[in-house]
Amino acid sequence: MKQDVLTPVTARRPSIAILVAISAVNPLAMNIYLPSMPRLVEFFGTTMSEVQLTLSLYLAAVALAQIAIGPLSDRFGRRPVLLWGLGIFLAGSMICVFAQSISVFLVGRILQAAGGCAGIVLGRAIVRDLFDRRQAASMIGYVTMGMAVAPMVGPAIGGVLDQAFGVVAISIFVIAIGLAVMLAAFVNLHETNHYKMSGGVGELFRNFGTLMTLPAFWAYALTAAFTSITFFAFLGGGPFIASELLDMSPSEYGLYFMLVAAGYIVGNWVSGRHASSAGVLKMITAGNLLLLAAIAAIAVFFAAGYIHPLSLFGPIFFVGIANGICLPSSIAGAVSVRPDLAGAASGLAGSMQIGFGAIASALVGWLLSGVLWPGTIWPLVLVMVLACVATLISGFATKITDPDG
């Protein structure tokens, strides 16, 4: 691979707060509209299926944009790519404010997603620029712990704004948050990429080719992707299970769902405290084993006839912990295989997480619609078990491909 390694850039390390802020913009914007989806149907005079595209297209845009953002930051630097991404995010939010039709609103949502996900990709890459692999796993845990607050509080904020001022107020709030984060990044986030490369678009694609030849990258990236599937499968099947099997109201579901986010925060706190001393491979193994135990608990409870919200959400709390333990270390491993390609690695691994997760979410919804074991929890359990087995396999592969981890 041809590359031009520049003289290392001397810059102050960004605070955890700014890394959390740039990483939280995208999940906040994704979730803040969820309570208002029925209102958007009325506001735009459209159908629920079209309004649901505001989420599915958002996820698709995040998955695709990450592929480009990572390599661009390897070439041009983290700071300019992040600022351009936040600019695109703000432009999309402005379109959402003035949209008079659902099609225009969807354009705004796609731009929000594509620009805002720069913070997720580059937050990870910046951490790897500044820390070795073990320290990076710890730092990513702390950053993700803070970032997880955004999807917890986003729906509550969106619901209050909608009820008090209307749906347009949500987009105005998102603009205010985006502007504040962009200003903070402009002032406080200095360039951290010490390996900026020369070359054009062809060189960027060759960087992906280089990553794809590295077994260790695939092992770490697939571990992150399969682990994420367990969470996205729950997103796709949880509402149906809660409504049809557990007879829960939407408000009850919202309260219990906080257990999922709380578990993820706990898991990331564990990563932040212990990843640097334990090492990424031990953290991945611990997370995978806890994930297997949590999914087995769901199956045991429902097979034994214990049909109660805690029979699902109790184990799902531990699924969140397992994700929080495993993901920071698997991501840190993926971006550390080639530190000079940390941006490309972060983008590709992140795209796999979202892409695999979106497929799993849709698959669970399809299976629950009556294709397999209709009216039961077993389609959800099946997908989660298959993802868990795949995670164990790829996690074991990290030990073979990167025994020094």
C-alpha cells in the first residue's frame, strides 16, 4: 500500500465530554422523533408505512455513510471531515423544519443521518489516534456510556416538545443541539490523525481492500456486528412481544425499555474500568458468555410458562451489559489492527454493525408476522441464539488471528 505518513500533529487531547457530544448527536436525532411518528402521519397527510421510512432510511444512510467517512478522515484528517459532517447534519435538520411533504422530510432525515454519523465514526477513530489498544477499549467504553444517554432521553424530550409546541419544534431543538456541538468541536477538537495519507479516491478504496485481507480485522468487526444483532433483534421484536404476549401498554414498554439502555451503560462502565487492565480478548470473552447466559434465561423463563415483563426485560438488561462489555473491546481491536487506517476500520466496522442489525430487526419482524411460530417469542429467541453462536465463533477467532490482544 502506498502511503505518505506526515509528521505527527501536536494537539491537545479532547475531553471525554466533547467525544461523547459528537457521538451522541446521531442517536439523539434518530430516536427523538419516535413518539411523534403517529403525529407525522397527520402532519404530512401520509401513511404510517411512509413515516416508518424516517427510521429505516435513517439507519440505511448511517450504514452507507460510515463507509465513506472513515477513509475520508484517514486522507483529510478527523477535524475537517467531522465539521463537514456536522454541517450536513444541520442542513438536513433545516430541511426537516421547512418540509411540507413527507418526501422532503425524508431527504432531510437522510442528510441528518449521513452527516451526524461522522461523530460516531470519528469519535472511535480519535480515541485510537490517542491511545493504544487496551486504553482505547477503556476510553470507548466511557464515551459509549455517555453516548447511551441520548437514546434514553431522546424520545422523552421529543414527546414533550411535540405535545407543547408541535412536531416542528423537535427539528428546531435538533438544530440547536447540532449547532452547540459543532461550535464546541470547532473550538476544542484539534486534529489527531498523525497518519494522513496522500492519494485520491482510488487510494481510499485500496485501503478498504487492505483491511479486507486482514483476518484479525474481520474477527473483531464480525464480533461487534453479531453482538449488535442481539440488540437490534430485540428492537424489531420487542414491541410485538410486549403488546401481544405481555399485554403491556406503550408507556409501560417505554419504562421497561430503560432497563436495556441502563444495562448498556453498566456494561460500558465495566469496560471503562477494566478493559485497559484485562485486555480486549478477555473482555470480549466475558461479554460473549454473559450474552449466552442472558438469552438462555429468556428461553428458560418462557418455556417454563413464566410470562411476565421481567421474564423478557430482566435478561435483556444483561444483554445490554454484555453488549457494553464486548463492543468497546471488539471495536478497539478492529481499529487497532492497522492504526494508520483507523478511520476506514471504524467506518467499515460501524457500517457492518448497523447493516447487520437492520437486517436482523426486519427478519424478526417478518418471522413474528406469522411465518414461523406465530404469536410466540421463539422467532426472537431463534435470531438472538444464532447471533450469539456467531459471536462466540468470531470471538474465538480473535484469539487465533490476534493472540497478543
